[in-house]
Amino acid sequence: MKYDFTAIERKWQNIWDENKCFSALNDSNKTKYYALIEFPYPSGEGLHVGHPRPYTAMDIIARKRRMQGYNVLFPIGFDAFGLPTENYAIKNHIHPKIVTKQNIKRFTEQLKMLGFSFDWSRTVDTTDPDYYKWTQWIFLKLFKNGLAYKSKIPVNWCTSCKCVLANEEVVGGVCERCGAQVIRREKSQWMLRITDYAQRLIDDLEGLDYVERIKIQQKNWIGRSEGAEVNFATTAGDIIKVFTTRPDTLFGATYMVMSPEHKLVEKWMPLYKNQDKIILYKEDASKKSDFERTELVKEKTGVCLEGVMAVNPVTGGQIPIYISDYVLASYGTGCIMAVPGHDERDWEFARAFNLPILEVVSGGNVNEAAYTDCDTGTMVNSGFLDGLSVDQAKLKIVEWLKARGLGDPKVNFKLRDWVFSRQRYWGEPIPLVFCEKCGWVPIPEEQLPVLLPDVESYETTEDGESPLSLITDWVSAVCPNCGGAAKRETDTMPQWAGSSWYFLRYMDPDNTKAPVSREAADYWGMVDWYNGGMEHTTLHLLYSRFWHKFLYDIGVVPFPEPYAKRTSHGMILGNTGEKMSKSRGNVVNPNDVVNEYGADTLRLYIMFIGDFEKAAPWSDTAVKGCKRFLDKVWNLCEAPSHGKSYSAEHDPIMNRTIKKVGDDIENIKFNTAIAAMMTLVNELSETGANKAEVKTLLTILSPFAPHICEELWEMNSFQGLCCQADWPSYDEKRMHEMEKQIAVQVNGKLRTTVTVPSDADDDTMLDATLRDDKIRKVLESFNLIKTISVKGRLVNLIVKPK
RNA sequence: GCGGAUAUGGCGAAAUUGGUAUACGCGCUGGUCUUAGGAGCCAGUGGAUUAUCCAUGUGGGUUCGAGUCCCGCUAUCCGCACCA
């Protein structure tokens, strides 16, 4: 018979579906296992060949867990709010709802075609009012707990489109759509106080099984640093607060730098002798993003605030104040004390502006470069700190400042609060109204969801407000508090909102009383294994951990962290190693691969392509190798000889392969698991396999290539379905061959190999080595000084000439 | 700039974690079968001046032994808060 993958794949997908093979049960006496992928954004382009990489990986885990006897939850859904759909709607005048529906339909077909063992009965869609009702509910809880607030913050503003732009829509300082100048403009936005959770978000990483680099990136993103807040008096009368991690260098502070947006810079405007220059500089800075400001190793720019001086609190000396764009308003207090002797950026700035550079920590040469070492230097030129180490000086100076009310120890985080509002249509409406009398008032929970109303046009208004603001009927509301006239909030939520809690909804997708019932949350507990892209490490992962901790605090969920284990996959690149993108025209559509080779081949290849954690370029020709492998499997397993156990000849490799494949799956080394199965099939093909061998092969291969295994399983009349078989066990004692080839080195260089029994001890190995002709020849002219033996590996002879 | 990573044949990669570098696959070469081959099967395949020597981006170091550990370079990729 021929391997007709098209017919086979459709056949088994239907059978699995009819038998509800992959439905997770909420009442089961089996141990639960929750495997999670990042749900896709249903884009108009459809699935591309990068999607199946993480999905296949977690499908392999889910299928293996079922075979190991777990009650597995492996769900799927759609993160469907967002910019691309909205932009498509604007361009083509189609309701995003319709576009989303079409895209989800297409994605569903494509995902089903690949044979993933998702529980389709629990599918969620973030744009479904039954879902976003609970997203709004969570927002209201945050609001009521003081974690949502309004604040003026700078946004990207397109001067021509008159709308707020996402950073991604700003390319090289101009608007991606129209090419007009983009400036930074202040706008009042809803913010979430994620910074209140900063410390817990760091601390609780401790007990989690995340890949180490993910933990490191999260910690660095949150960016905790210890230091002090120091008050500097000014000749204008105001106090400037600065945050510094190096209070020990306070004697070396020879000037100050404020961000151009600092409130005091504006307040002091009448005092300046060089107003024009300052206004010009502020304007220039507003055209640059934070990224551009700190990006280049460029000449430092800035302007002195002539007319105002600051006072160094320890020396009492007056020092000048500058504004410069290398100081960001969003970090610390938006103002720094500059210590050019011991900070690189300050040093460069001081050089550019001819400012004095003072040495206050000895050990370097501050005329050559900033000396930033904290471990070895001693304090100098620092009055009462002289002679102390940096660490001692830090403690003493903070104590000194505190006693005089001039400063305090302070922990600072790089993490900023989460900008939560968007002036966009395609997002969850923020369920608040503004009442002149009562302020911001939440919509009563029983009135949720606040439905997204239909609009004529999806573009933002002239002054950058959400299109919802144009629907006057909808905007005008009654204040739930006082019954007076009120106005609805017209901003919507960012796409991150829906994806911050979706994994909870899968546990209990049809609940109309709560986002998730306590019973379901108790049973399913933490997500056991969450795999996703490295690009989500800082934002999505952090946002969802934050929301989850909040839900834990208010008693919705019984555990403080959402994900027990987190791994990440690398990207699939185009043929030439570049990112796959529509504009490059190198996107590979999985449908084409499935039509030509079948879903099993695609799944196998995408897992074989390379290290799962690293990026890998797609190759059209290399796919064939996996198809050839499946052809070989088909030929081997079609008609095996009878045999209830492995043949003596194949016993070691059978046991070894079971162990290797099982271990490799757990360690996300799918590529070497497949290589091991290829080696096995090559060996079995030489002599033919028996029924027992075929059964094991099909079982361990089935998580990777489930359809062909299921068909061959049936052809061999094995019991039940392959996907419901037990994961095979192996015998450690039966994994090894009787004999082993070991390396023989002379002075560390390989000279020959000898064959010894696998369990040979040092003496036996040495004996065999010394009996070797080549080695005997060597020893005729050299004296043996020392031997090093490594069991089962090598013998190294250290020799000297006679 | 800040943060995270990577570098091994013509290509994707592997290496029991300090012990025979290049497993597995692609490609290529030769053979075979065939009316035909862009199918299948068999053999070969790191390089060279081949009894040996040289090879894991690059320069040092530690070690009996280094792709793996340490120090210094170089190059590349990802993220940077309103893309998802």
C-alpha cells in the first residue's frame, strides 16, 4: 500500500474529533496537566510556517502527557483585538468584527489541518463580549483598588494624521502611513500601577521553573537599583530631587542635568538669560523618542539654564544646571547629579561642555576616563568620607543626609507604570463614566459588558480622540453614583489586556458568574508549562504575572503565580536567514507544505530544523528528508514479523531510543529526539522489525507525526488508538552493547582505538591498549610515564622520548 | 545606549556537559534499476602536498586532554514599554 498522507490525515482528525480524544475533563481522578501556547493573533495573512513551531512542540508535550496518564488541558484561542485589523478596517471600510470572524475561521481551518490535539470546545476569543465582559470586570477591580489612575504622559503624535501613533508606526521619526513629522505630545492616559508589584514580580521568580535567561531579562526589565534620593537647593528657591545609585560620589557632583521636560525647567522660564536657546532645545528634544536619545554614541548636547544655580548639599558650593536629552523624564526623578569623574555619560558631557572633572574615588585617572569601579577604590577629596571604601561611604553619606533632612535611602525601578488607554476603536471599552460631581465612576458590574458600539468610521478624531467619542448618544450617560449627567470614557484598552488572563478562562470558558470559578481554578492550578516567543518575555509575561498577582490578592485565584514553567522558541526565518515578512516576499505558507508532503512531514521538519530555542532558516529541500523518513517508517511498519518482545539484536537500541526520545522531549531537544528515531529506523530497516519493535516505534513517534502512526497502528491491529497508548518504559540495564570502542591517546593526541568489553575496568583497558601494534611501536622509542583512563571512553598514555 | 543571546563542513546542525569533533538530515559525487528520472536502492563525502599534519569566529591562558573552562578582541541576531 502507498502512504497516502492526505487521506490518512483527514481520516484520523475526524476520528479523534468524534471520540473527543483531546477533551480536558473538569472532573477527573487523573492528575491534571496544563500545557499552554501563546494564542495567536488572527492576522489577515493567515497562519505562516513560524506558528506551528511552538504549537507542535507543546502538542508533543500534551500528547506525551496523555500517554503518561494525565488529564491534559491543551487549549487554543484568539487574541483578536488590535491594530492590523483596525487598519484593515479603516482602509477597506469593513467592520473589524467581520474581518476578525473571517480570520479566525481561516486560522481554525489551518490549525485543524495540522492535527494539533487542542481541546476545541474551550476556544476563547478576546473580542467576544462574553469574554471581554470579564476583561472589563478585572479592570474595574483594579480601578476600585486604586491601581488605575489618569496621568499626563508623552505620546507619539502625527502632525498630519492628527492621531496618536504606536511606536511601531513611527519609522525614523516620521509617520509610517503619511511620512509627516512625529512629535511627542502630552496626553492624559489611563495607567496601571504595575510598579506597586515590582518587588514581588522580582521576588516570586525565585521558585519558578523559567529558562534562566527569561528570569534575567525580567529582572533587568524591572531594573531594581538601590541608592538614595538627594535634595539639592537652588537659587530659585525650589528643591530638586535626584535619584542616584552613587551617593558616595556626592562631593564630586560638579553640575546637574535635568530632562528637558522637567516641570521646574518650565517653571523657571522667566529667570533664564538664555530663554531662546532653552525653548529651542526643548522643541528639538520633543521630536526624539527615548530610544533615539540614548541610542547613539553621539556628541552630548544640552543647554545651561543660565540664571539658576543649584547647591551641592555637602560642599555648599553653587553648581550649574543643564538640560540634556540623555536624561529621561521617565526614569528616577527626571534629574541627575552629574559626577563626571565616575560616570561615563557625565564624563563625556563634561568634556563637551568644559566642566570640571573631580576625582573623589581613587584608583583611576579621571582625566583619561570616568572611573566607575566600586570594589577597589578609596574615597578622596570627600571631606568626612576620605579613606573609606565605596560601600562604607554609601552608608555613611546616606546616614549623614538623612540626619539633616537632605536625603533618604531609596529603591528605584526602571519599570514604569503601564499605559493602559488607546485612542482606538478595536479594543475593549474602558467601563467608566466621568461625572462633573463625582469624578470617575465605574459602571456597575451587573451592567457589564459595556459593548463596543458600531461607528461610521474607525479613524481617530481631529484632536486625537477615540472614534467612540463621536457617538454622542453613546458617550452621554447617567452617573451611576448621583444619577446626574455623565460622559463615558471613550478610550479603549490595549491588546495586552485580553491576553493578560486568557489562560484562566480556558479552565472555565462558559462561566457567566465569574472570569473563572474557584473550583476550576483550584483543580487546574498553575499552568504547568507555558511556551512562547522570547519577544514576549518582558511585556506580555510581566503584564499577565501582574494581573494574576492582583487576582490572587483579591481572592479570584488560589495561587500567586500563573506559570510554573516557561520556555521559549526561536523564530523561523526565510531561506536566506532573514525574518519572514510579507514585504520580503519570503513567507512560506504551511498549506503548500501540507499539500505536497502532509502535515506529519511539516510537523516533523519544523521540529527537526534545529535547536528549538534558536532561530532557524526554513529550507524547502530539507523538508524532503523528513518525508523520506516517514516513507521509510511506512515501509518498515507495514508488515512486521511476529514477535512479542524486542529481538536480541535490537534490544539495546530500542531501550536507548525510548530513553533518548523521552528525555529529549522533556528538555525541548526535539531535533535530537528525531535524529535518534531516524537512527533507529535505519538500523531496523537493515534487518526488518518485529511487531513489538514496530509498536514501540509508533508510540514514541506519534506525538511528532500522529496521523501516520495512527494509520500504521490500525494496520497492525494494535489495540485501541495509538494516541491513547501507554508511553513505553525502558530498561537501563539493557541499553548498552556488549563491546565498546575506546580512544587511545598518546600525550593527548588520538593515535588509535581498541575494542573492549563495555564494563571493562582501567586495567583491562590498559591491557588492551598495550597489546595494540601501533602503541607497541610507539613504546619502542618512548618511555611510559603515566596513564590516564576514563571508563568506557579512553586511555591516554603520557610518554617521553628514551 | 541599555538588556538578552549567538559564532562548528557547501547548508541546517550534533557532541554523553572537560574525554574518539562533525551524529542525524540536506546538498553534492559515483554506481545501480528504468522507456524516462527532479522516484527508489548501494557506495562516498571537513581540508591538505595523506605512513602524517591542519581544522569548532579571533588572540592568549589553564589542563594529560578544550567546541566545552578563564581573560582579551571581532562579527551577527533579538527586545527596548502604543506591533503582536
